[in-house]
Amino acid sequence: MFDVMSIQPQAQPTTPLEAWRLSPLAGLRPRDVMLVTDFDGTLSEIVSDPSQSTILPASRDALTRLAGSLRRVAVVSSRSTEDLERRVPVRGVDLIGDSGLGLVTADERGRLDQFNLEAGRILHRFPGVWLEMKSGATAIHHRNSTASREELMDALRSLSERTGLHMQPGRRVIEVIPRDHPKGDMLEAMIEMRRPLGIICIGDDENDRPMFELVASLRLPHLTIGVASSEAAPDLFASCDLVVSDPQEVSRFLTIVAEWAERGNL
């Protein structure tokens, strides 16, 4: 097991370039650094129709460059792996769908099926809300509804408790999953397997919180970056080293790291 350490408050950098220049990661070899990032709201803008999300060209180009330089580059999303493959056409990048849940058990699948059946009936009274049924989870999209997240979670709370599932609020979406904090568990397993000497972690939503908190607790050099939004909980980025305003700033950061990595591999 890797070591953890207590985090001491310190002044945060305010720009991607300043964050990178101050980071101890910049003193490592590129091949010793692992990058893990979310997709929606991080590599892509949040849009009203999730099927229309596309990776920003500058982020795609930077990931292409980084995939050949860093120890590992991974995109971890609540989308399915097949969906990610269409949206992140970059060779050499690990695309991890369903928030890293992996294969669900027959029992978990049965409980999700039961939830989906009954949730469809409950949510019928909320116009604009729709269910996306995935292999290891269910997403309740409400970006085009006037219903609040709190209303929907209250309506589904009894059902989620009865089926033993977790409701995880996000940006105009509620993820229903059979296991709690899967992104954090997945990242912990990746660190154990890949043994990086430094980690970059980027995300924007509640399901990224376990990754932020895990990385912030490591003795390894690290840089955690949150992408701000009006939908984020006030404390979501408490353990981040830098908070940027939007996915365009993520693109700028990734480009900075790609340029560093290419210089380091000369």
C-alpha cells in the first residue's frame, strides 16, 4: 500500500502555467508521471444533450502527445467505455467507462434492473427527465427538466434504499450505482498497478471527489485540478491544488504539460 500524508493549507496557484511551474511534478521524468482525467465538463463542455458532447480539439491533441510521453494517460468517466471510444479517438489512452466499476455481479445487475423498472414509473411525472441504462449503472438526466435534483432524489430515495443502490448527484444528472466511490477505488488500483512517481488528476463533478481526496493524501508528488461550475458543491474542490474556470483552461494546462513532456523526452 502506498503512503499517505496529512495536507497542510497553502496558497494555491491561480493559473495553469503557475500551477505547473510550482509543481514538484515538473522536476520528474515524463515517464514517471500518470495523468487521470474525467471527460464531461473537463475534456468537453457540458451540453444539454449528452450525445452531442465532443472533446475539445486542443485537449485531444494534447492527450495524443501525452500518450506517447507519460507513464499512463487515462480518461475515467461515468459514460460507457464504448461511448468513450467514440468520443476520445486517441491511441494509447486508457478509456475507463462506468466510473471504473468494471463488471457488475448478477445480484448488482438484478438490483439495477429492479430500480430501472420502478424508477421509470416514479419519474414519469417529471417532464424532461429520462433514464440512461448502462451496463453497470443508471444515469437520471434532468438537464432539460424544471425538476430539481433534490426533488428527484427525494422521489427515488426509498427505492434506492430498498434496492441497496447509491445515488450520486452530478451536473444535472444523478448516477445510480451499486458500489460507492468507484472512481476512487479504480484510481487506487491503477496506482498500485502502474506505480507512478507522480500523478495529475482532473475532474469537475461529485463523482470525482474520491479521486481528488485520494490523490491529495498521497506522499507522491501530485497536482489535482478542479473545473469550476455553478453546480459544484462549495467544498468539492477543497483538496485540489488548482481550480480552473472551464474545459478551455484544462486544454491550456494539458498543452503546457505536453510541451514539458516532449522536452523531457528529447
